[in-house]
Amino acid sequence: MNEIEKHYARVFNSASGKIVLNHLRTITIERVMGQNVSNEDLRWCAAQSALVHQIENFIKRGNNPT
């Protein structure tokens, strides 16, 4: 998986990539759900957040290949 991680790092280390990643964080991880949110909406939000975390992990590993 090393090669794909390098590609993620290259894409998201660019100025545009950082803006896009910040936007993804804003609409997923940093999103605040209301009190009456449904179980389905919570699951959907958790899945989206997990994907953004995965992207961030790829970027970290791509920046620090071992």
C-alpha cells in the first residue's frame, strides 16, 4: 500500500489539497449533529468521518514512508 499512500500525500500536500481536506473535515469530523438526529444519520456521519480519517492516515504514512 506504500505507493498509494505516497500519491495521497502528494495530492493533499498541495495548497488545493489542503483546502479540500480542511473542507472534508469541516463537513464530517467537525460537524455537530442536533439532539434529534436519527440513528441512520449518526451512522452515515460516522462512516464519512471514518473515510476522512483514513485519508489523513494515508497522508501521514505517505509523508513518512518506512
